[in-house]
Amino acid sequence: MSDNENTVYILDSYGLIYRAYFALVSHPLTNSRGENISAVSIFFRNLKALLSKYKPGYLAAAFDSRTPTFRHEMYPEYKATRQKTPDDLHAQVPWIEEILCGLKVPVLRVDGFEADDIIATVAKVCREQNRPCRILSGDKDLLQLVNENCKEMQPDKFNGGWVEDGIEEVIAKWGIGPEKILDYLSLVGDAADNVPGVKGVGDKTALKLLGEYGDLDGIYEHAAEIKGALGEKVRADKDNAYFSKKLIALREDVPLEINFDSFRTDDLDYLSAARKLEALEAFSVAKSFFAEAGVTSPSKDAAEKKKSPVKAVQEAEEMPLEVKKNEGDYKPVLKPGDLKSFVDGVLSSSEKTVAFDTETDSLNSLEAHLIGFSLCREKGRAVYVPVVLPDAMFAPETVPLSACISELSRILDCEDATLVMHNGKFDLEVLWANGYASVPKCRIFDTMVAAWLLSPDGTGKSPYSLEYLGETKLGLRGIEFKDIVPKGHTFADVPLEAACPYGAEDADFTWQLWNLFKKQIAENGFEDLFYNMEMKVLPILAQMEKQGIHLDKKSLSDYSTVLAGQIKTMEQKIYTEAGHEFNIASPKQLQVVLFEERNLVPGKKTKTGYSTDNAVLEELIERTT
């Protein structure tokens, strides 16, 4: 039996439902009855992805109590500051529960207890039986359950899917192990749940205290030794700290009969779930469940008729694509005649459209050297034109930069042509820095701007990057920059055999995104906004960045003189107050003046003595004024 077949997966259902709802809160998915189905669609999309990828042997869904919990009895203000759950989110919870039951996934709920307590109880049984456990949640409170056999799986905001957090990952992200998460939360509190914590203690301070004293008990055993305002705060809020710990601690003794045989996934009823999803008109998700059941959706045609174009596009955007490694027919262009022939083909075609991407030796577009560029006018096929190659003595001959700019100018200066770019402002500025001297007359289509316009609430580190959109919109995983450019080097150091597929692939992805986004822009009625506003403004913004902003050096110099005079006056006041001159910028000399000569009470201590950072100085001001 594989690990996954023996592993218990448990869903923090409400947490995942909330996350799903708010992911599309600004442009929700709705059915023909006007009902919001965002949470339903994304929740079951993610669940289907989990089932397909991880193939869990055991699965259950934990839900919160319908009645007040023991925490409300302990503390009536518990979660009192939370805003009321939106009605259209609240309405989706019983639908999700009904679909889970139809799928034959056990729904675990016990009055008086939260889902977190149910999860903790299941995790405890798993630990006792030495059975692997995976908690599907984004809740930091549940990190206290992480141990050798239990991990938390969080939705991956950057790439979709799930990210596993074990002991090492918790330490890397939080700076403490799972065994200290409860004490950490007891110190910082939780504004969302109205848990008080210790007033004035934030993340960094809590981590510092735990690092120095070990745990909450250790902190309060040495509370008298903690100096300054921090010590006063810690000592004053001891009751709140321990009360918060009692509130946040998860119960492992929920009166719940746990029969793992009922968690088995051997007999999931995908057909029942698919029919319920279809009844709610979550057609794309339903289709994946019908496929798992080996059935074609009986009302596929009706479904397509019911969906408006906008909703169809939105729903399709939210469905995960199976990502595969990209493969393309990419070739280098090394002769001026071949480049001219390619440009001739673009300008003689009916659409006169080409995707274009630059490769440079710097991210500073106004100073970067053009190392090469790529052109694409057909899905899966593109060319890369190197301008600079490493080992020039032995490298093949390339098209001269002047000839490259001349041929590209034929497209840029053609009013009937369309140049498709991803982050076009960067590419235009690179061209200007390398010899192109005009303002483009061609039409411009920027796929990065289009992606933002179609989904302005993109989240994560790089939601509009070409790599991310390639995976999420095209289902293609491309070559990563770090895989071909060694650390400390630039693209100018990349040999042709690696530069060609990397560069040409970028143009290919850009071309494919153009084909996708131009239709969605039309279907969403964004054509006037995109073509007549965004794309007209783009070259103007690029010109503004190229031109720069004039600075009046004389005025700045005059103001610098004024500031220098004010600083000198303040220094003299400090020297007079201290009774002698010293180096104010020296922490060591400042320590002597403040804590030895003037006998002020020092704050935190560092390896070189007492700290004189801004926080300490501000604290001294509060105590002495």
C-alpha cells in the first residue's frame, strides 16, 4: 500500500469555502437564476484536482458547529468582531455539504466544537495509529498539529494546487517549530477571532521572546527580567496571554466516532456529485466529475446555451489545466535575408500580426543591450534572432544590430500591422535604447495588460508573468530563466542552443495568449477600453519613462544647504545638553551618553551593548516626557 493510500486527508471545509468565495468576490460566477456559485465551483474544482493528483485513500470533510461552541461559552466576545457572512456565501454551504454527501465523502460536525477541533481529534487518532495525516487548510492555527506524520496542505497562491507544510517548512516560514505555534498565537492574539493576546506584542517581538525564553511558561518565569516597556506589557497582560492560549488550543477529545473505513475513497460517487453540480449550473466542474464517472454530461448543449459569454469565459478561467512541458518548433535566424523573408511574410499576410519578445543583459530597459529577439506568427513555431552570442570568435555569424532594427522598423512603422508583446513597454524601451528612433505607428497588443484587464484581482507573486499565464491559461510549462542563465551571469552568456528555444518559446506563448485574450476581450465588451485607451496610452507611458522627469538641481542644492544648517543647529543643542561633543552616529558613544552619563533606563540588549535604534529612542522619549 502506498503512502497516499494509507493517508487520511481531512478538509477544513469552512476555511476552504471562504477562500473560494473571496477569490472571485469582485467577479463572481453566477448561474441563470442569478445565484452565486463561486464557492461551489472552486471548492469542487480544487477537490477534484486533489483526488486526481494525490489519489488519497481516506478522505473526510470537517465542518463547524451550527450552535455556539465551548469557546463562546468561555468568552462571549469570541469572533464577535467578524463581519456577517455574506448571504450569497452562506447559501452555498448547504449545497457544498449536499454534494459532498452525494460524493460519499463523510461530513464531520459536532455541536459545540469547531472544525479545527474535529481535525485535531482525527489527527490525534492518526498519530496513535501511526497513520499519515494531511490537513487541507490555509489556517495558521492548525499548524500546531504538524508533526512527523501530520502535515498541513495549503492552497498554492502562485501556481495553483497545494503546498505541503511539514516541520521544516513551518520553521522556515515562521521562524519557530509547530510546537511553539500555540504560544506564538497566544502572544500576538488574533484580531480576526477577537483573541486578545498581549497588547503591544507583534510577530517579531513574539518570535524574539520565544527564541530567548523557549515557550510561554518560560517567558513568564523570567518576566521580571524583561526590561523596559516590553517587560511592562508582558507582565501586565499575563492573564490575557494564558486565556488566549486556552482559547486557541485545539481540543483532541471531541466526542466523535472515528471509523476510518467510512473515510475510504474506493467507492466515491462521482456521478451523483456531477448531477448536483450540473443542477447548480457549475457546468465546467460538473464535466470533470462526469468524466471521472465515465459519463458524458447529458445536458452539455443546454449548458452551453444557458451560459452567457462572460460567465462562460470566467468559469473556464477558473478551471485548472493539466500542465505539460512545452514542445515547439523553434529555429534560429542567422542571416539578414532570412530575417527579411520572415518580416515579408508578416507584412504580406492578411492579419499582418506577429508576436515579439526581446532578450537583454539587464532589467534596466533604458540601458540594456539587445542580446536577441524572437518572432512568432504560428502556434508552436517561432524564430529566435541572436544579436550577441558568447565566444564571439567561434560563434556563428549573426544578423547585425542595425539590420535587425531596420527590419523590425518595417513592422513598427506599418499602420496596418499589429505587434503583440508581453510587457510591451519594456520591449519598446529596449528598442529605443538600441537604435530604434521613431514612435511606433503599428497597432500594439500587450498580453500582460490584457491579462490584467480580464482579471484585475490576480493574486500571488507574479499573476501576470508569462510563465504563470503559460501554465494557467495554456497548460504549458516553459523553460525557466534560472535553468539556462547561471548565477552571476546574464543572457549574453547563454549559448545559442539554449537561447533559441528559451527566447522563441516566449514569443510562442505570447502569440497563443493573444489568440485567447483577443476573443475574451471581445466577449467581455472590453474592446474600446483595451484598444482605444490602454494600448494608446502604453507607448506614451514608455516615452515618458524614456524622457524622464526634469529635476531642478539648483533648488535641490539650495534645500540641501538649508537642511545641513538645521542639522548643525540640532547637533549643537545635543552637545550642549550632553556637556561635550561626541559622534552622534556612533551607537557605542550614544550608549555611553544615554545610559551611563544620563542614567536613562536601557531597553533591549544586543551583542555590542544596549540598543539605540529608533524604537528604543522613541520609547525613551515616551518615558522622559
